[in-house]
Amino acid sequence: MFGAVLFAVFANYLIVSNSGKYIREDKVCGAIIVPGARVFSDGKISAVYRMRLDKAVLIYRQGKAGRIIVSADNRKSHNFET
């Protein structure tokens, strides 16, 4: 168990420390794509979806994107993330 935790911490460190060169805070793009997540039968959205949408709106309001595109799975029988 300790080995798995250690691996996860080390992998996260590598990703965070090496990804900075690929992230540009000043870059402007045409659109933000928000992957869908669970929407409950009463219309409320999951916490994951809320975080994604909040971040997209923040980026949009900062003027870094011209539109927000939300993807979703429109099936009635399942609520799969797509």
C-alpha cells in the first residue's frame, strides 16, 4: 500500500513539475471544450461538472476564449461521462 501511495505522489510531482512549459496563461483561444459529467434526474449537476463549468466560465470572462462548448451524452438510460 505504501508503495502505491509513494508512486502516486511521485507521479503527480513529475506531472506538475514538467507541465508548466505546456500551459500558457496568457494565450487566447477560440473556444473552451468542457467534457460532460453526471447530471442527476432532478437536473442538478455533479460536483465534477460544476468545477469544470466554473473554470470554463472564469476563463471565458477573462477574455481568453470566445465561446464555451459543452459536450454531453444525451442518453436517457445512463448518465455516462463523455
